[in-house]
Amino acid sequence: MNYYDIQCLAQINEVDGDKVDELVASMLENGWQGAPILAIPDSMLITGSHRIAALRTIWDRYNTGEYEDNEVLEAKAAELLNNDDIAYDVTDLVEDAFQSYRELNDEEPEFDFDEIGWIFEGTEVEQWKSEIAEW
């Protein structure tokens, strides 16, 4: 999924403006690096508050023409916003994990955004666990 697929989703955490600025600079210099933002596209982000804030900053600057005088930055911003590796749809994985939890515990699980490893253990998302602070 790309930025446009997740742009309307709310951040799950407060963000540090300095970190967002660092991410904007890094993304424009190096492109997308690391794990994708995990998201349920119809409802919420699971990870990535700082990265979505950085992408929103890039989109705002791109959309208002701030990069028009710099073809390289304009192209990098467009490429970044359209990169289909930015986000990963985890809808089915979350639903499956919650269903398994309900069956085993006869109760609804709590969704703690600071500890998501149990949801994705044994799934394809586990490949990024060393990059996901909330794991």
C-alpha cells in the first residue's frame, strides 16, 4: 500500500517534531527504508505515527508546490508517496489473532499498541520484528 491508501488514518501516538523533521530529510535523501507501516486500511494504523507524520509533511510540501523549483526533490517526493512498500495491510492477521485469542481465553483481547508481537508472531510480519519498537 502507498501513502494515499493510509493518509486518512489517525496517528496512534504523539510525535516528536524533531524526529519527524529528521525522517522527512532521510526519506527525501534515501527513499523509504525499513519496515512498512502496519495498518488496517479501513480503520487504523498499528505502527508508524512518526513515519505517517513525515509522509504528511512531504505530501503537504509536494501538494503546495514547495518542491516545484527542485526537480530532484519533486521527483523523490512523488516516488515516495506512490511507493507501494510504505504500508502493509494486516487486517486479516489481526482478525485471525483476535479470533484465536477469543477461542483460547473466552474473552476479548486488549489491543495494546506498545506490545503487538503476539499478534504477528509466526506471520510474515515477523520478518520486521527487529525494526518494530512495539514488538
